[in-house]
Amino acid sequence: MGTPEFAVASLDALVQSGCTIAAVVTAPDKPAGRGMKLTVSAVKQYALEHGLPLLQPEKLRDPQFLESLKSYQADLQVVVAFRMLPEMVWNMPAMGTINVHGSLLPQYRGAAPINWAVINGEKETGVTTFKLQHAIDTGNILMQEKFSIGENETAGEVHDRMKMIGADLLVKTVKSICLGNLKEIPQETLPENTNPENNTVIKHAPKLFTETSHIDWKNSTASIHNLIRGLSPFPSAFTYLNDKLLKIYRSEKEITQHNHTPGEIITDGKSYLKFACLDGYIRILQLQLEGKKKMEISDFLRGYKF
């Protein structure tokens, strides 16, 4: 069960490992683009190319969908970047339903774990496989794998590494479940939840909104740099340049004392453009001005007059 390209890596890993895919469940086709043509999900595209049975329910409680799902008699259901399942769905298979989540649970439960880990300046993140239960992202942990986040790495780059790491971890998890040698770890028993002296704050990963993306230049240089990385390439952090929306995709931070007003632009008009922050500057490397295409800073400056 999955929809975007992130889920395709996991589906392909299961296929390549020799698992029998009873069926694939994905989102209905949706209109997109200027012509509003119906487009298929990345997971549907893969299923069609590999001749896998396919279900695209509008509603997960629909009796016809439930009957079709039951008819496949799956031993195990796997969810990767799908939507919240009702109990009648996740509780259907004998071995239950497992989820691949893009964080080291119990940290970063929610819709945007990769983005928030980068926004918060985490030095490492990881992938968790866990059993689904009632409350979202709270089920028993099956396996986890950590990896580091680079200082200038974007959420998109972390995403691309994570989908492959998650796919490998999923295959290991499924094989261990089949062998019956996997110990489930309740999240309530982890140090973050049980040790009051640990001082570990549980961080969440809520859905991203427009106000999350709007850069406040009065914040610290590091936090703004992390916001830009954490929202790149989508939905992207933004500011305004002469009343036009300016999306920023890549930046460098310069932490230094200065006398400029936060948000003030400093540029030589040909090679660099930076914005003043509370304790330094954000040097822009890649951007997109409203009505223009995404470009490197040198290309932008060649065509823009301040």
C-alpha cells in the first residue's frame, strides 16, 4: 500500500527479494497539470509495468474494496507513504500490517518526518519498520537503521537516500517476520518515554503549511539555513524580492557580526547575493523568482537588475 515514488523502492525491493505480491493498493488517478489530465501514481505505474493486481479505492471503508482486499488472502500488509488505515484494513491479515516510517520512532511521528529532522538541524535520522495499531505512528517497533545528515544536505537528498535504506530494511523485516525471530519493541518502553532524567524531548513532524515556509530574517543564520534545506525541493522556503515571491532551494551560512538590518540584501550584482540575519548572512546558491525558472545564483544575477 503506497502512492508516491518513495514507496516504489520498497515495492521493488519486495519483488526482487522473491516475495509474492498478492496485490497493490494505491490512490485513485488524479487530474494534474494545465490540461488537468488524469495522472497515475508512481506505485500504480510500477504495478502496471510488472503485472501486479491493483486496487484504487476512493474510500478505505468501502465494502466492495474490503471484499476485494480480503479475497487476496494476504499474510501480511506493508504500508509505505500511503494514508491512515481503518482498523478493519490494518487488522485484516494474519501477520498484521507493517509500516516503513522515515524517522527513528518515537521521534518525528507525523506527516513530514524527513523535512522536520532537517529543519531542526538533526545530525542523524533513520528509518523504522513498525506494526500498525490505533494511534498513528505508535505501534511496536520491529527494526531501525540510522544514518547521518550532512550539514548542507537537503530534505530531497535525505529522501532519496532514505527510500533505498528503507527498502532494504523492509525486506529484512519481512524475512524476519516470516522466520518468526523478530522481537517487537513497544515504543512506550523506549528511553525517550520511560526515563525522566533523559531530558529527551519528543519531536513531532506535522504537515507543512505556507507559514512554515516563510523565512523570518530575524531568526538565527543556522535556523534559516536549516529551514531552506528542510523545505528543498518542496514546498521550498520563500521570501520576497521587490514584492515578488522568491523561493530559495540552496544556501550557505555565514555566521558573523554585522550592522545590517535582518532581511537586508547584500550583493555585488554578478556573483553573490546574501540576506542579513540575526547573527550573520544567508548566501543564496539556487533560487526561483516568481514567473521565472529555477536557476543558479550567477545565472540569476546576470539577468536581474537591483
